[in-house]
Amino acid sequence: MKCQLIALDLDGTLLSSRHEITPRTREALRAARERGIVTAIATGRSPHSAGHFSRQIGGGPIICCNGAAVIDADGSYAATKPIPAAPLRRSLEICGEAGLLLECYTQQGIFMDRPLAHMAAYLRWVRPGMGLLRAAGSVAGIWRTNRFTPVRSLVTWSERRDRPPVLKIMVVGEAEALAAAAERTQREAPGLAVTSSGRENIEIMAAGVSKGYGLQMLAARLKIPRESILAFGDSANDVEMLAYAGTGVAMGNAAPEIKAGAARVAPTCDEDGVASVIEEMCLT
């Protein structure tokens, strides 16, 4: 069937390793939109970060926080599925006891309780290929875009009745500690889904939430059959989305198990892989 919707993961997919959208990719997406194809960001990132990149490709609906929120093209929230209070608190306790960095993603912004450690972690993340001053400027931009808010204790904050609903918990740390925290969270805090977008993180949402869940909700809202969806991704948190789409495309830089479950494999994010497939499947 003719492609009607393109769903795009961000890191390692739409974005190059320098965290940028290349001119060729922008042009391919512009040409797709001119043909009436909906382009949608589908990311684990926060609503504000997802919106920042959505504007760079000309707008469109957004799936963010790994499917915990679906946002219409006009910026209004079409659906949200926040983490229930009890498992939220318990997961924060478990991961905090392990010394892991925690961020709570909400519609208002990202809340955290160790701001200096978070700034250092973001600096390490953006630093490859950048000078120190440019990297520091990039981290400052990330801080503003995501509307970071420090609190004294996330566990205490989670008990407040006036706090915003938490759509996702981002947990950052060493792989071994993350694996142990993920196992303990799933055992002691039922009602949660746990995934990952990289070796240095796990991501916690309400049970049943995934990018595939978010894509299904968006497709139903737009009345687009799954056979007409083209989806791109590279990480574990993309698996359900690639499986739901009529054509799920794994990036060349994806892990072997992600590629194995995809309908096809694109060139890497540094080789304009998204643009290459869109040009072939949607623009010829």
C-alpha cells in the first residue's frame, strides 16, 4: 500500500552521531510531506525535546516518552498513560538505592534531584566530536529545551499531590547496575514496563506502554492502516514500533537483534539512512 505515515526515532536514527538532522534528510521529509505523507517523531525523549526536533522537520504529530504520550500536530495532547503512584515511588526508591541517576519526564518538563551529576552525564554524552565549549553550549541548550527542574528528593516529590503525572523515568548508570535495577523493579514494582535506548540507560513507563502502543494509537487517530506505515528505529525501545508498522526499518548502526526483527535494514544514521529509504520507497 502507499505510504501514509512515517514514524521516526530520534537518536541513532533521524539524528546523526553529532545529534543533527542532515540537509538530505530534511529534504526527503519535506518532499514526503508535499506528497501528503504524515511525518511523526516517535521517541523516548521528553515532550519538549521531541517538539524541538519535530519543528525542525516541519512539524507533525509526536509520540514521546516511548509511547506514554501522543501529541497532535497542533501541540495538544491526544493521549497520555502516566505511571501509577505506587510503582512510581517504588521504582524511584530501587534505582536511587543503586546510586543511579534518575529523571522524571512530565508534560511540564523533566524533574531530577542531582543536577550537577546530570550535567556531567549530559556533557559526556554530547562531547564526542565536539570541543569543550561547544559541548557545554549544547548541554545548556538541552537544559533549556527540556525545562529541567531540580528537586531535593524525587522520592519525596513523587508523593506530592500537586506534582504533574510522570510519563517516563529515565535511569542512567553502569550496565551491570542498570540490569540489576531493572530486574528488581520488575519484580517489586508491578505495573511497569522497562526498556532501554542504549547500554547506559533503562527507561521505565506504565505497563503496556511502548512505541508500538503509541504508534497504534496515532494510526487509529489518523485512520491510517498499519500497512501504510513506514517506521525507523535502532534500539530496544523501537522493537514494538518496527513490528507494528507495515514496514519496519532498522538502521545500519542498530544492534543485530534489532536488525533481525525488521523488514529491512537502512544505511547508518551517519550515511543518511532515513533519507535513502524514503527516497526509494516514497519519492520514486
